[in-house]
Amino acid sequence: MLEYPWMMSDKSDDDPDTSVLVQTRPKTKRPPLYKVLLLNDDYTPMEFVVHVLERFFSMTHAQAFEIMLTVHKKGVAVVGVFSHEIAETKVGQVMDFARRHQHPLQCTMEREE
């Protein structure tokens, strides 16, 4: 009988081979998600905040209005949960847009736990 180094046993072809080679893969972790937060200030108009939520977070007017009220009453609200890259992009877009329109609106991100 010829021997091959990749054979699992040295049984003949007549004998059923019940050994199985199983390769386990390490479990991959999902990347962490990040909350994008909008912070209240006393100067940015409510209408501007609603516009930002509609434009950058694809909210309906009603959704944006509710979130704006939460920001106004509680001082902060989560406006979305994204991968790190998307959250970072959203924060940058909101901050740039607010600066261009001369509003002190603040937008941050933090890792979701």
C-alpha cells in the first residue's frame, strides 16, 4: 500500500475510516458600536436642530422634533448608533454644518456598552 503524508490513517480502502478532521475557527468579535449624542445649548434654534436630525440622520420631521425636545429637556439625546467610522463621520458633518451656520451645537460620540 502506498503511503501519503496527508492520509489520516493507514487503514486500507476496504476499512471504513471514521476519523474526521475538524478545523475550528476562532470566533470573531463584532466591532463595537458608538452612540452619537446631540448636546443642548442655549443658543442653537430648535428649528436648526430639527433640520440637522432630518438631514444627517434621515429622521422624519416628527421623529426629529421628538429628539429635539429630548435634547432641550434632558440636555442630551442619542441620535443614532453606528460603527466607529460612520459615527465619526456623522459627528464631523454635524459639527461642520453647525459651524458654517454659526451655531454652537455640539455633537459627540461614545462607545456603546
